[in-house]
Amino acid sequence: MPLTRMCVGCRRRDATHQLVRVVRRGDGVAIDLTRTAPGRGAYVHRSRECLTAARRVLPRALRAPAGLDTAAVQDLAT
């Protein structure tokens, strides 16, 4: 059985290979393609709907201040 995580955008569970891990880096977020970066991470689907919803909730999911720069997430949209 594959490892599953919840998408912070749509709140549905999916296999980790279907999701992208996002981690907090300073005042912004970074995409962790190898899924090995240290620190708290959040998972999100690559769909435009999930990425848009994730931008609103990422500060809370990553336990960061509300002014977190989430621009890197929007570049993932397919």
C-alpha cells in the first residue's frame, strides 16, 4: 500500500507520488521535489484549483506568519 498524504488545497488523501511537497524557507515557500528537505512540509496536488486554495492555507499548514510569500506555489500549475 503506497504512503498517502492529504492535499492542503482540496483536503483529499492521495499517494505521495501524486502530490508535491512544499516547505517553508525563510519568508517564503520552496518546492521540495525530492521530498527530503528538513522542516515542516505540506502536500498539494498540481491542479490549479488545489494550488489556488493552498496559497490561502499554507501559512497555517506550515505554522508560519500570515505574510508568507507563496508565489512559488503558483508556478506549479499545469
